[in-house]
Amino acid sequence: VPPEKPVNITCWSKNMKDLTCKWAPGTEGETFLHTNYTLKYKRRWYGQDNTCQEYHTAGTYSCHIPKDLALFTPYEIWVEASNRLGVAVSDVVMLDILDV
């Protein structure tokens, strides 16, 4: 089975410079095939896609972005799940680091 799209993305910040996000796998999770999760983020209007590097920082389905986030800028954040049979992309969450 191809992966299901990840759900329930939530993020928080300790010091307004970093961001930790976690999510839940789709209903079936990793029933049959190993699934890779990638958290991506970008500045809303002019950002490049960036990939989060530090996984499992707050549990199995989590990632930590340590620094270099801009204030007063909305970010788009989403998670891609992939296995041998395909890719599924979560809904995009929009957030401003000052609000989390």
C-alpha cells in the first residue's frame, strides 16, 4: 500500500528562534512497508523549500528546526510520507513563529 497522508501537524517554539513539529501517520501507519517521513517548510511568499534534519527529537513522528527562522513571516509546513509504492503529502499548515 502507498503511504497515507500524515495528519495533525502541531508545532511549538522554545525561544522564537527554533521550531519543533510533530505529526501523526495516516490511519494505517506503517502496516506493511517502511515509511520515510520528511518535514518540509518554507517562507510563505518567497521561500525555497527547506527540509528539516533533526528527527525524533520529540517522539517518533517529530522534527526540530534549530534556528534561522524569520520572525514576522508566515511559514508553510508540511510532511511527506514515502515508501516504495508512492508518496503522500499532508495538508499544509501555516504558522508564524510569534504565534507558537
